[in-house]
Amino acid sequence: MAAERSGAGDPARTLALLWRTPQEPKPVGRKPKVSVDQIVTAAIAVADREGLGAMSMARVAQELGVGTMSLYTHVPGKAELIDLMADAVLQERDLVPEGTWRERVQHYADRTRAVYQAHPWMRDVSMVRPPLGPGLMDGQEFVLAALADSGLEPRQVTVAHVAVEGFVHGAAASEVDDQQLAAATGESGDSWWGARQVFWDDYFDVERYPAMTALWNAGAYDTEGTLAENMHRSWNYGLDRLLDGIEGGMR
């Protein structure tokens, strides 16, 4: 499916919903059938089970057992709901400000990765224009505070922060691709690669790709475990090298 994007809804309504700021007096009379929190929880449940493509205002209303128009009383539309969903799952990180600056950034990365693993549909949400809610902002404050304690200059802190966010969200999103494809196709990544062994046997040109061939002959591609396990090892390696580079910038 094409990626959805956060930040596409009405700014005033979205921000009021993200921070649960009432814009209008509470209605007098019959109690509303659902709340914003219930709508967001139901939408996340639908996306977790069926994917973000299946999540719609009508499908969420069905999940809650109410009419679709009941949702629009609280949430203007799908664009705003996606922001609420993304920010809500980011709040699940439950970040603990303990340890060295490096341990805190590692903790942030691990907790963010866990969110993507628990909610693979986050892979389909582009957050280039992010939902400016407490889930996102608390995470940014956490990383900035850790980096500020590292000894970097203020401008280096903000640049390092962008690098950390880019790696963490990008790598976490890429990692769940295999999980999503396996669920959608019924075929694991390991099985997919195994079925294409003929490429290496009959089509791969060792003279055209000498660097790959040299690495292969040196055992660079000899790995243990599943594709998912190897991707996790690559995640740890990449994050470690990124933090090494940030640490090197302090000298």
C-alpha cells in the first residue's frame, strides 16, 4: 500500500486532539457513545490486526459498534486519526532517564524499535511532517537531553539528534518489512531467498561484481540464524557505529 503521512490533517484540530485540549463546550444532554481515547485504541487494534490499509473511519466505527458519524463528532477524519494513532503508540516507549548519555540513547532506540515491532503498520506512516504530540515530543526531549549531557556543542547536539532519529526510525521501519511481507504472503524472508538460490548459481557474474565476490570468498556473508536475527545484529552494529561517531565528535 502507499504510505500514509502524518501531519496531513487540520493543524488546529489535530493539535487540540493530540494534547486533548477541548475547543468547544462539552455538549449538554445524552452522554457520547465513544471518546477520543476509545476511537484511537480501536483504530490501533484494527491496524495491528489488519494493517493500516484496512483502517478507516467506517471500520473503526464497526469495531466500536457505533455509527460512523459518531466518530466524526470527536475526530474530523482519517488524517487526524493517523496522527493520534502514531503519537499514542510512541507514548508506549515509557522512557527511563537513567544511565550514561549513550545508554539513554540506546534505551530510546530499543524502545522505539519495540514500538515498530508491536505495531508494524508504523512502517506505512511517513513522519517527515510529524505529529506534534506528547509521544513524539517526549521522545525528542529524551534524546536531546541525553546528547546535551554528552559534552557536544549545542549545534552538534541538534545535528546528532537528527542523525539518531533518522537511523532509529528508518532502521526500525525497514526491519518490520520482512514481518509485514511474511504476514501478507505467507512466505518468510528466508524462504524467499532460498527459492532464489538459482540466481547465485546461474546468473551472478563474479567478474562484474568483484567486491561482492571477494567478500563472499572471505566468508563475509557467512551468518548464523534467521534473516530477522541477522537484521537485528545489523541494527545493533549500525547504532553502535553511529554513537561511536557522535562520541568521536566530542574530541
